[in-house]
Amino acid sequence: MTETQQSDALKNLVIFIIALAIIGTIIALAWYFAVELPIQQAAGLNPPANVMGCNNQWGSCR
């Protein structure tokens, strides 16, 4: 391999790695908005039953 061919090969490798990173980011964002975020929002609608606030049975709020 000549120096120019090595430089082109390295350049192509760097472009390939950057493209993989961009594709991975797009897939991760799509997964987050399609799957993870709706699950988190649905879980927020049902708070745990053992939550105590100012309206507890003893009438005290500390």
C-alpha cells in the first residue's frame, strides 16, 4: 500500500465509525421516544399506594 492508499483507508474508516455513531444515536432516540418515555409517563400516573402527604390519617403534616 502506498501512503495515499493508507490515508484513504484511514479516512474511510473514520467516516464509517462516525456514520455508525450517528445511526446508533438515531436508533437510541427512536427507542427512547417510542418505548421508554411512554412507560415512564404511564408509571407517573399511578403513584405508589404508600405515599403519605398532609392528608394522612393522623392529620399532621411535617
